Amino acid sequence: MIRVGLMLAFFICCSTGGEIAMTYGMKQVGEPGSFRPLVLVKFIGRAMSNGWVWFALPLLGASFYSLLILLPWAPLSVVIPASAFNYVVGTFGAKYLLREQVSIKRWVGVVMVCVGVTLVLLTGQN
Amino acid sequence: MSNERRLRVKTLAVVLVMVVCANVGDLMLKRGMLQIGAVQISGSGVWRALLSTIHNGTIWLGILFLIGFTFCYMTAVSWADYSYVMPAGAFGYAIQTMLAVVILHEAVTRQRWVGVVLIVGGVLLVGQTRPSTTQTKVAGT
């Protein structure tokens, strides 16, 4: 049980941490000035030279593999709500680490999405 | 069109492409793996599966779509809030269910429909908030 709890915590930290680091890096890169092919190629080049983007990629890879490890260890009724809980943890991260303004309306939307994803994924496994 | 409206339309368009790329990519990978067949868990089995995936066009198509998904995600969060893009991306689960009903004629349980309604409602609520609440820089042209 401790093993599952630790792996769940590791999965949530890697997944949310990776996405927040990716967002932080992309905010430093800045949005592309237009959607012309040459501008987009330069935009990708700038993103690929950002340290935070490179910090995010192994974290996202680790979150994927920790989910694969978790699946045979714990029942889906535990793993799926835990992975959907990422939406809530991610919103906390966005508010306190990325300094985004999260309104009540956005919080309600995030919680609805979290419960909805849990229901859809759980019934998909039946 | 006001700046905020333009930003919202731009963000939702990129998120929509992102969701389509993720769903089509997953579908292609699944189809490609079905063409290859069950992978034998042994040294030679994994090696054979790896060679088969390299020579499978459907898998490469799936990988291309997933690269498209990653690119759209990176582009969207370069100007929009993470707490805006992340829940909006969950709209894919609702699209998957709709496709399962319309194209595959699958039976969907009431519990799953409740989930879809919650996701759509949640995404609509998030979609009404301001897409960007932090300062965004333009990387140049």
C-alpha cells in the first residue's frame, strides 16, 4: 500500500511538475508572432533551446512510465481518479507557481472536468 | 474583434486542433499495434515488435499526429494560462464518446454520459474565463 501511495505521489509530481515547467518555459519563449511556416520553425527552435522545456520532457516521460508501472500494482478505481486529480493539483500549481488568476468559475469548471474524466475513464474499462 | 475575443478564438482553435491530433494519434497507434499483433515479452519478441513498429506506416502517422499534439500544446501555453488549456484539453474524452456512439454504434452507459456532460459543462465554464491572466511576450516574427 505504501509502495502504491509513493508511486501515485511520484506520478502526480512528475505529471504536474512537467506540465508546469513546460508552461513556464514556453512563457519565457513567448508566443509566435504569426502562424507562417518560417515563424513557426523559428518558434520551435527557440523552444528547443529553453532549459525549462528540456527539464519538463524527462518529467513527462517519467510520469508516463510511472502510470504504466502503477496499472498492474493498483486497481483502476484508484489509479484513474488519481490521474484525473492531476487537473486539481495542476490548477493549484498554476495559481501558486505560475501566478495565474484562477477565478471561482474556473475552479468549478476544473472540478467538474476532474469528476467527469473519472466517470468516463472508469466506465470505459468496464 | 476585441483583443480578448481574438485571444479566446485563437486559443480555442489551437486547443481544438490539439485534441483532434491527440485522438487521431491514439487511434492510429492502436490500429498500428493491432496490425502488429500481441508483443511477446522476451528479448527477441520485443526486438521483433520494435522492427515491426519501425516498418509500420500507421504507427508513423500516429507519431506524427502526437508530435502535432505536443506542438499545439506548447504553442497554446506560450500565451494562454495552463489552468485554461489543461481542462479544455479534456474535451477529447467527450469527442471520443460521441465518435463511439455515432461511428462505432457502441452502447454508452448512463454513468459515462454523466461524465461527458460534466466534462462539457466544465470546459464551457473554463472557456468563459479569461484565457490569459499573466503577462505574455511576443517572441518576434
